[in-house]
Amino acid sequence: MIHQYKLGGYNIVLDVCSGAIHVVDEVAYDVIEAFESKTADEIISLLSEKYKNREDISLSDIKECYEQVKSLKEAGKLFTEDNFESMAGKLKEKTSGVVKALCLHIAHTCNLNCSYCFASQGKYHGERAVMSYEVGKRALDFLIENSGKRRNLEVDFFGGEPLMNFDVVKRLVKYAREVEGKYNKNFRFTLTTNGVLIDDDVIDFANKEMSNVVLSLDGRREIHDRFRVDYAGNGSFDKIVPKFQRLVESRGGKNYYMRGTFTHANPDFLEDIKVMLDLGFNELSMEPVVCAPGDPAELTDSDMEIVKDQYEKLANLMLKRHKAGEPFTFYHYMIDLTGGPCIYKRISGCGSGTEYMAVTPWGDLYPCHQFVGEDKYKLGNIYDGVTNTAAQCEFAECNVYSRKECRDCWARLYCSGGCAANAYHATGTVKGIYKKGCELFKKRMECAIMLEIAKQLEN
């Protein structure tokens, strides 16, 4: 399978299964487009007619181009067959029973009242609660016990708002540091926060212990304060931005990223990106909202077209700033054209429910943070382990070949089948697809690939 598109002045051809990416001229683009549906004579005749008035393109040029495309196919760099289906599931079979990461829901409560929050303002459709030190300690022990020979382990302190239980966060990190040497483990911690409670103590601790800090900011003040309000209805922009700036500056502008959400209120999210840049933030992410159909925040069909245009303009802005020596990172455009994940990872997905799990304040286990509160997907708990093996098997079987819509999609080896949680909330099954999410993902990939091509050609 191939995917062809034109963007940024480039004619781009992706060979899906080999991973080869070609930047070609007009003639090659046309030859490739017709190569599998027409004979050589038909292609040469068709293009001779198309380019008959072009003095710079001769019949011999077209014939030579056809032979070059033929050679690329023979070399396995064009029209490569998909021979990966037999590998689907093998990575998860190999790592069966091995957990590498936990999302600790350290606080099922929040000091903000964001209307679009998938976590119901931190309650996850249940009661407000905070995780005790004892539950958190047992969760870390569970991770160690179930991590097999894996040395590097990841823990994300999540909520609600984890800083509402900051003392327990500090105690759990201290405990992990005390035992990691004993078990030959290395803990990598991440903190996700809305910023309201950031102070010097938080900053000092985060700089010492957190490999990454995720900061919630939706961009423009009027956009941010539309949704991200406290329980009195007051916006949080002016309160959190100075704190974020202090934290980022203290980290040397590294090992953090700003995570925003765009909704029906701001499909022109590039304006929010520009505000973040003006505020001094260079590690950025803007995520499309995922909400129930009919929700006021839901992206409409007309919004989708605006968003796609924004992705193109974002890529152009990134290239312009790159050339000017003022680069910035956009999470969804981080792509390595020379390497990237191995094929097993590309076809098997994110590992939710198998390698990665979320832990509630009571110690219940779920496939990931977006499934917390979904009773049918409660996997077990940190004391008894995984007892709902049927649900875990359902996640273990998730791969690009278990979703019929993915089989003919050119982007399948970039998204690995997409997000199971988004699929479930959109279709009622983890093996479905979230159509709007797929549409935007493919546009992001086209832009990200074009951007990297432009950078490499410039170099």
C-alpha cells in the first residue's frame, strides 16, 4: 500500500509497509499513482499526452521514470506487501504478565471545575477521595512484583489534581527511591497538574524527582477561562501562568510540556499555540476534545475543516521558526523518519490493560485513566492482582488487525490502531475506531512528515 499527497510544495509518497518515504517530481508522482492499475504502455501514453506541451519533460524522461519506479518496487521500497499480521499480538504474548507503568490516581478531587473534563472534575463518576500512603505504597510494590526483569518503571501522579495530595506524592517517591536499588529498578516519575497549587516546594521537588511535568493550559486567556474555572466560576489563567513560567524557567525550559485542549470554542487553536509561545513555553501539545455526542464542546464537521487547516499552518510556523533558530516542539509532530518504534510496537498498540494500568485511590486497577469508573473494565486490585482476565484479554487482543477499519488505512503503522478509550467511548467497544480522531490523526501525520522532510532537505 502507498499513500500519496501534496503539501508544503512537496509531492510525497509513503510506502506504508516498508516505511520508505519518497519526495518526487510531478512525473514520478503520476507514474506511481497509475502504476498498479495500468500497464507500462498505458502509463507512458497517458503521461506523454499530459506533458506534451512541457519542453522540460520528454518521452525518454517518462520512460526512465517508469523504470525507476519499477526498480523501487523490486527493491521493496514501493508497493510493499503487508506481511505483519502474523506478528500481531506477539509482543503482548512475550510481555504477558509484565507491568511497566502505573497511573496513580493520587486524588479523585480537583480544585477546578472544567466542564469538558472526562474525569467528571476528578470524581470519575464516583465519590471524591484521595489516595492514602498505604494504598500508594502497595501500588508501587505491585508494580515491582509484576515488572519481571524490566528495570525501568514509570509512574504518573494523576488526578483530579494530584497536588491536592502532595504530601503523599512526596512520601511515595521517597519510598520508591529507598527500594529501587534493592530490586534493581529505576523509577521515572511524571506529575500532571493544573498549576493552582504550585509553589516553591512543589517546584523544588519536581525538579529533583519528576522526569517530566505536564502542565494544563488551553492557550488564550479568554479560551482557557471559558472552561478551566474554579467552583466560584472564576478563570484560572492569571493565577497559573506565572507559576508555570517559574517552574519552566527553573527546569531550564526542558522536561515539561504544556497540554491544552481545543474544543468547538477554539478550532483555530494555532492562536492558542502562539499565545503559549509568547508566554515563553516551547514544549507544547494541543489535544482535540473527546466528549459525548451533542456536548457543547464537541467539534462539528465545519470545525474539523478549520482544525485541519490549522495543522498545516502550524507546520509552516514550526518550519519558519526552525529556520530562524527559534524552534519549538509540538507533541503530535514528534516523528522519527529514520527509526521510531519497532514493528511489534507499531502493530500492537499502547499496552493499556496489559503493560500499563491505572490505580484508583482505593487500589482498584483499570486499563488506563480513561477507563476508571467503567465497571466492566475493572481489572482487579493491587492486592489480588488482575482477576478480570476476560477484560484484560480483550485489551491484549487489540492491535491494528483486530480493527477492520484499520486494515486498509495508510496511517495504521503510525497510530498502532489508535486509542482504545476513545474507541470505546465513541463506539462502545475497544476494537472500534473514533472516526473524528482518526481523521485528525491522519492530517497530523501528513503535516509532521512534511515538516521533517523540509527540515532534512534544508540540512
